[in-house]
Amino acid sequence: AKSEAEAKAKTEADRKAKAIAELKTMQEAEAKSEAELKAKEEADLKAKENAGAFYRPLLMLSYTVDAQLVESSSLGFYHFMNLIYHAIAVCLLYFFLFRFSFDLGIIFLLCLLFLIHPVLSQAVGWIPGRNDSILTIFVLGSFIFLHNLLNGKTFLKNYLLHLLFFFCALLTKETAIVLVLMYCLYVWKIKI
């Protein structure tokens, strides 16, 4: 009977020790998850503070569309889209320069230089650099329609498209506000 009582006491002591160990483990896990949660909340708060620094909804829209088109986490598609945006910008540069009656050979060389120049490699090869390519698209589009407007082509259509592209440029990157000065200089140069 004594050995049975000792065995029961030992079993009871082992059960209590196991329960205490499980409780400690649970408390440590809870403390760790609380620390992780607090760190995540701090990171989210910091991200929200930094996210308010720029208002670029069209840039964010382009990333969102890419994410919806490709469900996997492949970054290759984002790089491919950066190439597409850069190619569109090169085409618009061609149309913009063509309006000034430059020699086609010069236009081709300028567009080729714009296409392959290493200064622009960051806008194409770096995913967040997309904002420069999209900004270029909207700036050149805006200037093309401004040029049409100043040359007496369909006033309302060109004026509205010019304003639309300018507004889209502003929603792509805040530095587009400099375009107002560029438009003034462009109009002044055309009128002289």
C-alpha cells in the first residue's frame, strides 16, 4: 500500500509538474505573441506615417492592377510592366518630337537614346521606379495635346485631354506641379 501511495504521489507530482511546465510554456508563448503583436502594431503605425508622405493614387493603382492580374508573388510581371510603361513613354516621345518637324533620323536617335540610356535604368529595372515612366507618359501626353491646342486643332477636345493628362501626372508624382511653369514657358516660346 505504501508503494502504491508513493506511486500515486509521484504520478500526481509529475502531473502537477507537467501542468506547471505547460502553463509556463503558454505564458511564454502569450508574452512572445504579445511582443510580436506590439512590434507589428508599431511597424504598421510607422508604415501609415510614412505612407502619408506621398499621394500617388495612379501609381498605387498600377501596382494593384498588376497584383490582380498575376496572383502569384512573381516579381517578373512587375518588371515586365515597367518595360511596357517605358516603351509607351518612348513611343510618346517619338510622337512629341514628330510634331516639331525634326528629321526622322534625329527623332529615331533621340528616342533610341531615351530607350537605352543608363540614367533611366532605375525607372525600368527597379519596381518602385515605375512612377517616373508613368509620369513621363502623362507629361508627354499633356504636352502633345497642349501643342495641338496651340496650333489651332479642335480646342475643347485638346484642352480637356491636356488637362486630363496634367491631372493624371499630378496623381502619379507630386513633382508634376513643375509642369505649370513648363507650360508657361512653352506657350511663351510658341507665341514669340
